[in-house]
Amino acid sequence: MINETELRIIADRLRDAERDRLPVAPLVQEFPGLTADDAYAIQLHNIRRRSAAVVGHKVGLSSKAMQDMMGVDEPDYGHLLADMRLSEDEAVDASRFCSPRVEIEVAFLLGDDLPGEDCTEDDVLAATAAFAPSIELIDSRIADWRISLADTIADNASSAGFVVGAQRVPPKDVDPRGIAAVLWRGGEEVAAGRSDAVLGNPVTAVAWLARTVAKFGVRLKAGHLILPGACARAVDARPGDEFRAEFSGLGDVRLAFADGKGRDRE
């Protein structure tokens, strides 16, 4: 376990890296004893001193392949803030980020609060007002994405932004395990997958999230957006890129990046 002084040093380092867009060396190089609990404390410290409101949460490491790569047997989570919300109609300046990537996810829009440590999949479905198509923009304030589990947790699970499409589909109208998703960059298909890549069922990921955050005094509330994990691999985002994600039964969502010369997409 790290001490309170070290916690604040690490939190300041990550805050400054995000603000200045200057990624830092892996945290575990200097603090090899950094645990997941330490990292969540660092994440929460930085979230609490942000002025933007918490509007939801995201689950990371929700696929078996990513868990195997990180040597863990469960996901991690981060917070979504109001100033991370992106628009389909306005291109994003990629220079705002260190090393941005995009992922396609089935978003959950909560109509009711979720229970905490006893949350079940049935509770999640009962509390979900709608599913929606979404793209998450992830970024790492750790240089070259050389992250361990503790690194990414402390770095708010590498979250940076999100955009949600217009379509809203009640849970009773679609099987959350069988939603096919395709990501296009311009006219090129760059990633594809299904919603069951997320722990076999994204509902499972949301129930896990509700139980896990309860241990830290956090609840998933009505009106929150939950991103349960990616349906497919992450794709690098470059200036001028225009992404479109298509979801069977959910419609599509778009995210574009300015071309780096002061111009948005046409």
C-alpha cells in the first residue's frame, strides 16, 4: 500500500499529464507496490476535484482477451464526466489528447437507481430505460499505452470522452447479448464484434460494476450513462478521421476528428 503523500503525488502527476498532454512513465515503475485499491483511491481523488459532474461510469477490461493480457480475472471501471460528452455534429480536436483511440459499445441509460452490493442482472434490466449506440474515446496519460492494471485504474480506466447516438431501444426489444457492431473509418471497416464479447453479456458487466463501486461508496443512479465495455478492439484516432459505428437493432453513431489544420470535416 502507498501512503497518502504518494497517493497525492501520483494523482497530481496524472492530472498534469492530462492537462498538459504530456504522458508520464508507467506509475508502477516508481511505485511497484501500487495496488488496485490504491489506484481506485487515486482515481477517485482526481474525480472529486474536477468541477464537471459525474454523469455515468465505464467498464474496462471486460473481454477475456484483455483480462488475459493484463493478467487479471475481472474488469476495472472509471467515471464519465459531463465535460467528456462529445457531439456527433462537432469534430473533435485530436491534439486535446495524448494518444486517442475509439471503441464501440452498447450504452445503458438508467431510468432508476441500481442496488449496490447485491445487484443482479435482473436488477440491471429492470432499471435500464434504454440501450443506445455509442463510441467511447479512450486515452492514456501513461506513455505509449504501457499500462499495467494499476496504471489504467489510476488513470480513470483510460477514459477520455464518449458520444451517444440518437436511437433509444427498450431492453425488451433487443437481446443485449446478440447485438452486432461494426466500426467504419470513412469507407473502411476497421473493427467488428458483438455485444457478447463483454463478459458474455453486457448486462453482466453493469451488474458487476454496481456491486464493485458500492464498495467505494459509489452508486449507479437514474439518469446515468453506463458503458459496459467494448464490442471489438480499440482503433487509433488520427486527425481527419471520420468514424461511424453501426449496431444491429440500435442504429448508428458518428465521431469525427478535425484534420489538424483548423478545419472540421466537410
